[in-house]
Amino acid sequence: MDIKGVGQKLNNEILSKGMEPSEKGSKPFIDSLKESIEKVNQIQGVASDSVTDLVIGKDQELHQTMIAVEKADISFQLMMKVRNKILAAYEDISRMQI
């Protein structure tokens, strides 16, 4: 069985159905990571603004502020877990013998 033929057949099948192979259609990992960090930063900013509005007495509900703060906390924790997994993967790869 010819492996190259199977790959070409699969690629032709994907293209005939109007789909692009994932390598061409996906964005680089670093771009996804940057977007995620920017999103976490935006959520942190919203929480900070919400707390500020509550403290200075603007029309801000306590429960909305608490929700914003918890959302920011959870998103930051998730970002840190992803960072730790990336660092662990990097360390594993750097320890591999070539």
C-alpha cells in the first residue's frame, strides 16, 4: 500500500468537500496565546473598573461586581495553569536526548 497515495487521496477528498486542511486554515499557536492573554487582561480591566465604580458609589450592584471579580480570578487561574503546562512541556522537550 502506497502511503503517499493515501495521503493524496485524503487531501483531494478534503478539498473536494470544500474544506481546507487544518495546516493551512489554522493560525499560529503564539497568536492564539496572545489573544487569550489579551482577553484575560480585558476581563481583569472590567473587574477593576467594576470595583472602582462600586467603591466610589456609582450605580453598580454588589453582585455584578462580585461576578466580574470571580470571572477575572477564574480566567487568571486558567491562564496560569496553561502557562505551567507549556513550561512543563518545554522542560520535557529540553530534557529529551537527540
